[in-house]
Amino acid sequence: MPKPLIVVTGKNGQLGWEITQLSATLASQYQFKFVDVDELDLSNPASIPDFFTHYQPQYFIHCAAYTQVDKAETEQELVLSINATSVGVLAEECAKLDCLFITISTDYVFDGNGKSPYLPYQETSPVNYYGKTKEIGEQLALKNNPKTIIIRTSWVYSTHGNNFVKTMLRLMAQRPELKVVADQVGCPTYAADLASAILHIIAQVANGNDQFGIYQYSNTGIISWYDFAVAIKEAAVLPCNVLPIPTTDYPTPAKRPAYSAMDLSSIEAAFGVVLHPWQERLNRVVTLLQSN
């Protein structure tokens, strides 16, 4: 009997790459198929059914997305196709095969006016177009496939790809001083931890755990981008002076939520996912990056 097939989109992104790194440890249990735009073009939703006809997966991990938050304000048609319409089609095609659909969403579905961590089923009200398309994608996924698990995450970083940690390390090595926004608050996520959590959830579902729906995952602890930058500087032992500034001093085309910390208790309770402190994970990644 062939091993169940797990398809993973966004193979060159941070999360897809981290799942690639872990896949070898599960090779005795599952087959993996990692894809990017060459094999599955999310800007062309009509092409998606052909992919499923060919591969027929049992599990589908959807990591790919349009994530350029500022550019999304002007490329609305493309963003809607990738982050919403295609997600609905993927969920529908998975449903035809009785395939578990796990799709990654974002803290940017919230308006940022909260004062305590957002709960998974709390009302969403995005303040930018990127967040709006991810909200629509969530709704379509849940509507089109009862076996859907949505995992919202935030502030993702890794040793791979482009992210805040790597940008800060590069700029701090080049400049004596950096100004970082101090009034946007949320939770960092080490992509390798999220990758591990997703594969753990698949094992749980394979063993009969059918608690589908919306979940949230990050590392534990709530900080500002300024706090994050200071911690990066300290972990890397760099002399750069980091200064706090308000969002008004750093205008961007897309508005960001001021507060987007998420409550993580349901993913821990439903699937036994282990949560890790952000500072510990950041120190690990900085050490890995500095040793390369």
C-alpha cells in the first residue's frame, strides 16, 4: 500500500523550506511533494484542478501566499486571486478527495484595536488589503472543505529567506544607529517551530483527531518590533544603537495593526502542540546565522 502523500506549497518560502528540512524524518510514513509557482500557479485558479487530478494527496499544507503587504494595496486583483480565490479552489479540490487542508493565515486579519490576545473565533476586521484577502481565504477554505485547519501566525522568521531578523542583523552590522517602530505589538514565530507543529497536527489527524477549524500559533511572549530589534542586537552582540519611534514616523502604504498578539491556548489544548518562548528561539536562530 503506498504511503499517504503530503503536498506542500511555497517550497521556497520560509515555512515551506523548514518543512522540507523536517520531511526526511517522516520519509518512512509519508511521501512528500513540494511545489512552487512552476507547478501550481495560484494567480491562475482555473489551473488548480489539473494538479489534483495528477497527484491526489491525502494531506495538503498550503504555505504559499502573496505576502508583500504594502504592494498588495496596488496589486489588488493579483493578491485576491492568490490569497483568496485560489485558497477556496484548493480547499474544494481537497474536499473532493477527502483530503485534510491546512492553510496558513495571519494576525493581520485583526484590526489591532485589541488590548489582550485575540481568540481564534473573535471578530476579524483587517486594516489593509493583504489582511482582507487572507480573511476571505479563511472563509472560503472553511466553507469549501469541512476538513480544514487554518493556522494564523505572525512575524515569521527563519535562517532561510528574507525576514526581520536577517534584515536587522545586516543593517546593524552596517550602521551605528537604527530606528524601529515601538508601538506595534505582536508575537514572533520561528518558522521551524511552526513547521514542526503542522507535521505534529497531521500525525494527530491521522490518528483520528478531527478538531478542524481555526487555530493560532506563534512563539510565546508579546513584544514590539523595537523590543524584537533590541533582542536581536543583544543576541548578536552588535554595537548598533537601536532607538524607538512611533508608527507615525515610519509611514507605509498599508496600515499595520497596532496590537496583533494572538491567544495560543486552543492549538495547545486540541493537538498537544508544544509552545516555545520567543527569546529562546531567537537566540538559536542568531547563533545559527552567525555560524554560517
